[in-house]
Amino acid sequence: MVTIIDFLATQLRNCATYNSAVQVAPAAILWTDIECQWQSAMPFIKQQLPELIELGEYKPEERTGPAIWIKCAIAGVLEDCQLPASKTPIIYLPGVGRKDLRTIEQCPDYLRPLAELQYRGCWWAYNSAGRDWSVSSFLTNPNVGLGLDLAKDKKTLDAIIQVLPDILESPADRLQGKKLTADEFYAIVLNDPAKDILGWLNNPQEKESQWQGNKWDIFKQSCAQNYGFTPTQTELNIPLTLLCAADGAWQSVWQRFIDTASNLPLLVKRLADVEPSDLAFEAQHYLFENNRDELMIESELKALKDKMRVDIAAVITRLWSEQHQRQSWVWAQLGLSPWLAILAELKAVLEHTEIPFSGSTPQAMAEFYQQRFWQADASAIAAMAKAQDIHQQEVIADVLTVIYTPWLELVTLNFQTLVEQNGYPGDNQIKESTSHYTVGSEVIFFVDGLRFDTAKLLEVKLSRLGLNIDLTTQWAALPSLTATAKAAVTPVADLLSGLQDNENFTPVLVGTESEFSAYQFKKALAEKGWQYLDGLETGEPDGYAWVQTGDLDNMGHAQQRKMPLHIDAVLNDVAARIEGLLNAGWKRIKVVTDHGWLWVPNKLAEASIPKTSVKKRLTRCAILKDNMSSSGLTVPWHWNPSVTVAMAPGIAGYVGGDYYNHGGLSLQECLTPVIKINKVNIY
């Protein structure tokens, strides 16, 4: 159900749309309202737009304050007003017209701190002449998707302002396709009892104050005659119980609640204490029942600590059979069933780790992994990502330690055995495919540590933007460390080699033997005619460019076990950067990465290797001294095959103690995604 406020929110936010090729993001959206037409509805509007703040007396709890306070709020330096970082702030200016801000010298003192925002921000203006959006012009303008047919008489225009909060809550289709007069708008106030009851239950004091007079009298009469209660602030338990029972006339009220519950936070909180009074009741109507089930799941999952896989599987399977229907309940849609969401991911981990899969060759294992088994990693990460606090993290880790980590260990040992028997499949592929970028208007977009399962999440985000996506894979250069593997996917890879005497796996430039640093990379790119786009630069979209955004690797090293909680935010930044480049005129974007990684909930075990046999020991690999051998698996260094690299067995590390690391030999570290993106299918 799309309401009028939905259209208003969309149009306001669209004001911040900008061309990143020639503009910077606006600092704020300025909403002037010299006649204060919108002010009566501002409390409701603020509920829907958490980024909106209002000029007025200092009331931080209402997101209202003087100009200097507003400047601090949009700068993000206030503890009493935290605006969402992902949204452009909207500044509502009641009693202020655009001309009041035009000339800073003549600007009233109380407005002067905001005057400069007319240059760094943007206006919500009716047309090119810069008129304020009046309520009637907003409702009638067809460009916002409403195009309502309003009577032009003063009575109708006055009625609109008088009942504006109710209009904004109304379904758009209810007002379309007919001539709207004052009587129609008053009918919205008087003839939508379900909305009124829910609004009153959400905030009785505010609604009673707002409706004093005829509206309050009519509301009380309707409640008594049709809904079986008298609205008083001291006896809320009666209508709350009737709402959950949803019998008779209350059925339509309950359905409206389901449709609008996200706009009724205080009512939702009150419903937590309403218990069913009859033996026969609809459990899904009671938040109390949902919360009781949540506590039960939590208790049973906590009791699984130190249990065996077969016991854990039995409990999770039973719990899911008993609880999965709650996914369709309104409480789950409101995010009030976190343990159910975690249980769903743990069930998926169980399903995808039932088979410790292998194959006839490393490539066969890679194909199986892409078809299905990446979902085991994805579900393990998703389970931890849903943890809301450290206590949930601990419970999830205890379960995953038993149902995920042993599977990951066995799969990795199988893969390493096949590599030892058949060779690493990436050797020829890397030599043939890297650095051959020949198509114009193309960005090579590097994301450090984009594992295959996280690339699947990114694929979903990009698909929502209406883009053509082609997700494939390629093998990482060995060892799967940034110094080695990132260099292998750059457009200057053909200029690089490796020295026999090295301790950091960093290649050098052929000829000069200068270490391949960031400076040398940018210089080599420029000599090949490539652009290096930093920050939000968009460059010249007819050529070639290198972009790097979204450092999952550094985030993983820093966050360790908490890494899953931050992946989604990093991928959102990547998707936004890609969208900006395409909007700037680039036709093709190819997302590449250097390596994947291992993440376990219980730390990587420690493997041993004689210190006397290695030059350098890292977590998942080590450089062997010249003429030294290892009893374990070894591979040549990508940049100099005469350098031998010892690989840690399974998912162990030569340096233990990490939850996150890479550099070894596993599908998760070495099978890397490649995503080709374009607006038209031209690959």
C-alpha cells in the first residue's frame, strides 16, 4: 500500500540526485515553507524521514533546533542528534523563503549560519522560478506521480492544511480519479476509524490533544459504538487486547496494523505485554508469543555448546520445523525475530555441509563449489552477520565451530590433495588472461578480498540497479596474498617479475628491479595510458581506468570474528561507486579481486614448520630457504617459479590465533570472482 507520505519522501530525496562527473554530493536539501503549510504534519513526516531536521527552538528530542545547531547536526558532531550517514540531510525551514537566504549580508541573524548551504546544498523547489512547494501544488503536480484533482475553493484549501497529517497517511489510490473537495478531505479524518484507532494507540496523548473538538467526540463515539471500548489513556489494555484478538470489526484494524506497523513503533512496543486470554487464539497476532518463542530458541541454542554435530543437527532441525512459520508473521518483518533469522542461516549451514565434497580434479571441485557449496560459506557468514550483540555472537560461534569449521577443514584438505596430484589449475589461466584489457570505455574495478560468496551478495545489489551482470571466476596467483595476487590482475602485470631474494612476495619492475609500490603502479598505469581514479573521481569515460574501492581484506584483518557484521556496508559502498561510474558515462566495468579468505568462528589452528627451513613465515604460507624442502605441500611463487612456497595444511596457519586470514591454498582463498557489468549486453 503506497501512501502519500511515500511520494513525498521519494521526491524530497530525489532532490539530492547529482551528476558525479561534474558535481559533488549536496551537503543538504533545503525545504523552505514561508507560509508554514507543512508544519502541522512535521512530527509524522519526521517519523518517515529520519534525516529531516527542523529550524526552530532547541528541542533535540524532536530534531528541532536553531541554525548553528542544524549546522552541527549535518556535520555529524552532535551526540543529541545523529542523522543517518547514508542519507542527505533535509532541513525544513518554516516561515522562511528562498529570498531570505539569498543575500548573506541581508540575511537575518538567526538564519545566517545556514545561508552558505544554498551554494553547497540543493533546494526542494516547485519549479525553475524557485517557488515553495505548497501542499496543494504537491498534491496536484503530475510529475510526482499523484496528479490529484482538487477543488480550488478556499474551503477545500483550508481543509487540506487542517487535515494534512491524515492526508499523508492515506493510500494514494484512495484519492486518485475523483474531484476532491473539502468534504472528501474531512471524510478522511472522520471515516477511517482503523487508522485513527491505530494512531491513537500509538500515541494517545498526542492524538487526543490534536483531535480536541469535533474529531475527538466523533472518534470516542465510533470506538464505543463499533469497537467496544472507550478511549482513555489509563485503560489501553482493553483496545490492545481487542486488536490482537482481531474479531469482528477489529479484523480490518488488524489488517491495517500489518500494513502500517513500521510507522507505529510505540504501539508495537505496547503489544509486547498483551497475552492471549483464550485457549483458542491466533499466535501470530501476539508479539508476546513471538518473544516467548525467541527466548526458547535462544535457550536451546545456548544449550548446544560442546555438543556433537548429530545432536546439534537434531535440535536445529526440530526447532526449524516448529518455528519456520513465524517468518511470515508481522514481527519478523519488523526485525523482532532475530533468533529465528539466525536459526534459518544455521539450518542452511547444516544442509550445505552435509556433504564434505571433493572431485576428480581441482577444477571439478571449483565447479561444484560455484554450483552449490559456496552457500555453506555464505550461510555461516550470514548467521554471524545477524548477531545483535556479543552474547549472540558467542552462541553462533559455538554452533558454527561444530557444524562449519570441520567441513571447511575437510574440503580444504581434499582440494590440497587434488592440487598436489594434478597441479594448481590457475597457473596457465593467470598467464593467459591477466592484464589483457583491450576494450574501450572500461573500468577495472578492484575490490580487495572479494570472496566468491561475497561477490554473490554484490551481484544481488547490482542487479537491483537494473544492470547486466556476468559473474564468473578465475584463479588467484599464488600465494593468495595481496602483494602477489593484486599485481597479477593489474593492467601492468606484464611489466613485473620476482626476485629470488625476497621476503614479502612483492614483485618488481622488469629492468629496474624497483619494488612494485603504489607509486610505481600509478606511474606504470599512466605510461600505458590508463587513468587512476581516486576517491569519487570519474575521469574521462572514453578511455581506460583503474578504480579500487571496498577493502574487505583490511576490514577482515581488523575485525576478525566480527568481520561478517561489516561486509554489507562495504558492498553497499562498492555498488554506489559502480553506479556513479556508470552514470558518469563509463560503458563497462569489470570487477576483479586478488584473493579470497578463510573465516572461522573459533580461530585457525596452528601448524608447525621448522624455523630453520624458512626465510619468512606468514599465517598461511612460508618462503622456503634455497635448497630446502618441506614435508607438506609446496607451490612455486607466481612471480618467480624458482622461489618455493610452503602451504599450511588444511585451514591451519603457521601463525595461529586468527579468525580471518589468507595466503594459503583453498577454494575460498584461491577461486576468485570476476564480475562484468554494463548497461547493455555487449560483452
